[in-house]
Amino acid sequence: MSRSSPRAVVARVFLGGALVAGLALVVPKFVRVLKSDPLAKYRGPEPTSEDNSVEMSNFDWKAYNKSEIVAKAHVEKASTGEDRGSINLTSVTNGVYYESGKSAFQFETRNAVYFNDSDRLVGKQGVRVFNEKMDMTSKEFVYDPDKKTLKVPTRMVGRLEGGDMKAETLAYHVESKVFEIGGIRWSGMVNQEKTKSKWSFTPQDGGPPVNSKTRGAVTTFTKFKATDGETIVLADGGEYNKDTEVLVAKGNVKYFSIDANLSCAEVTVFRKEKRAVMTGAVDMLIKPKDTPAQVVSIPPVVPVVPDKIAKDRPQAPSDPPNKEQQNSLRTGDNIREYPIAVTAARIEYWYGKGQRRAHVSGSPQARQELPDGTWRMVWADRGVYDGEKETLELRAKGNLPEVRMLNSIGDDMRAVSVLVSTKEGDDMMDADGVVMDMQVDDDELPEKKDKGDGGTSSPPPISGQIKK
């Protein structure tokens, strides 16, 4: 009979490019304005009436700390209260805050209040704050010089690090450079393999708002959902280092793509090396071809010992499986027609162009369910996937035949190593150190020869190297 062997396949694993989450801002350091009456040089002699307020219209306002300018703006109207403890600014445009004499950020607002005694500044109604990193609008901003903290306590929209942003709150601690954003939603272009793709960064469906915290180059963030339209990533939290370009997603990590769905405890992406490492009960579902990316349950794969499977397998029925079932289990042509469940302890994947490869370790196993209750399984100590050559090599731990392929009709192949093609339509397989048990129909056995003493001779068992 024509005999073919099952073919293993490994789909590309996730994070061909990484999501830049949290996103650092550069927010200016505020410095104090002179505590003296800032309108003094614009007004004449002190009024003699009991009304101590002062008003001026349509002029350029400037504030200094000693001889160094710290703020300026054009205002349609400025007035002081009767106690002259504050200045009310109306229709503020072309506002600039400086740090060490250099422009830090610009602002616009319908109304602002500057408090002389505390140097506190509050912008209200139609607030816009912008610099080279951000451009956002809101209802209010507050700068507290005692805490050296800038806060935007109301909902904001705008641009952040080249992407569209919405957020509920913002706080920037100037001295420590810690930057916190509450309820952030971000959508923008992310560099991937010399191209850019648009990623959206939002809360998980029905989940809490995403909060982020930045300290220097490192941004941490809470439970999130990220997608580029073709890939969906979920995690309980993560961390991104802008300097080293290392992204870590932690806790209930889920990845959904056209080729495969994957879950694990943690993923680390080294963007400079174009390398991703997945650890902690890595379960992967290689999907049938032409299946869209969507959030679905990823069934956990319970590791089993192949000898236990063989022992507990029901006895073969008196009627052997039909030819169609046999051919379906033994061919690789249908490998992408049904899902494949894979489990491993660790997957390390290099995704750079021309360098695509993966190391799968921790006794990986794979199981594929076919129609009519039939199935096939594969075990190995480790696997090496070559994405450029489109091959998968399964290896045993030593020189014993511990790479194993088993199916529901009783075919049982053991080998020291197996090399299979993952190209669609290519049924190539090389195996070393093979021992095989195979279910064969009586009418397919070679004709027995008479040994001359009335007995018959049997064909030798299949062993050695198989090449196809």
C-alpha cells in the first residue's frame, strides 16, 4: 500500500511587532512668577477709591523670576482682585511656559487664574496644552508649585506621541518625571519590519479603564487590549522601556491572529533583536486556514504521556477503519483544515525578515482532532522551526527514539528526530532511528512465501531511517 506519515506544522507566533504602550510625554517644568504685582509696570498711580482692582485690555503679559522669563501670553483682558492676591486672565492665546529660558510647552485657554502668593496657575474652559510630544484639549488644568505637579483632572482628547489619544485624568510630577494617565485610549502608527501599522490601545471589553505610569524611560500599564485589525493582544498588565525597546506583557496573556491563538503567563519582546519569548504554560491553537482573528476561548492542553494514551486507547474495532479515515489520518494535505492544539513550557521566536525561526522547549505536545472522532498526536523533547525554509525539526532528549507520533487507528511511530516540511502541499518527512507499528489491512500485506517446511516468512519490522 502507499504509506504516508502525518505532518506537523507550526504557525508563526505572535508579536511580529510590538505594541508601544503607555507612551512617554515630555511635560515642562513650571517655575515661579514674581510675587510682586505683575501688572505694576502697566498701570499708573494707585487708585484713590476704595476699589483696589486693576484691569488692562489687549496686551502681552509676561512673568519673570528675577531676570529670567518663565511665562508669557497675549490676553484680551487681565484684572486683579481687590486684595490683589490673584490675576484673572481672559482669552489667553500664544501662551508659553519656559524652563531654564527655553520653551517647554504652549497653552491656550478662555480663562486662567494666577495666584500671586502660591504661584498656582489654573486654566479653565477651552484649555489646550501642546508641545512636541502632545497636543490635547480639556476643560481644566492645574499647576501646583508646592508639589511641582501638573494635573489635568477632566476628560481630554488630542494627540500623544503621534497617535490619537483620549484619557480621563493626567498627572505629571515634574521633579521625579513620573507621568500618570488614567483611562487612556490610544491609536496610532507603530513601526514593524520597516513598515508602520495602526494599533489601538484600549480597555478590554467590559474591563476597567487602562491606567499608565511613566518613570523616566519605563512605562507600566494595567489591563489592556491592543489590536491592529488583524491581531488582538490581551494582558493583565505590562511594561515598556523606551530606551532598551523591551516590552513585557504579564498575566493572562492572550494573542489572537489569523494563523493561531495563543495564551501564556508572560511575553517579553526584544524589539532591537526582533525576538519574542513566551513562558509559563504556553498553549497555542493553530487555526484552520482562512479563519479571522477574533477573541475566543483558547482550550488548555493537558499534557499526557504517550504510553498512557496507547494503553488507555480502546481496542481497535473488529471492522478496521475505512480507507478514507486511514488516508485522512496519514496525509499531511489536510493539516490546515482542522485546528491543532499545542502546549509547551517556552517558545522563543525570532521574527526579523530573513531570520524567522523558533525554538520550542519543555516537552511540547500537539493534538489534532479530525472528523468522526479520529485524532493524531505528536510528542518531542524540543522543536526547531525554520521559517525561512519552512521546516520543523522534532528532537528527542538523547539518542533514544522518544519523538513519537500516534493516531487513533493505532499507527505508532517513534524516532530520534523527525524533520517535516510546513509548506502547504509538501509532504516531505525525514526521520532517524525509526521504530514503527502500523495498522495494515490483510489484503495489503505482501504475499507470504513458503519456507519449504510448510511455514511462512513474515516481513521484517520497519526500522532505521525514513525519507519521503
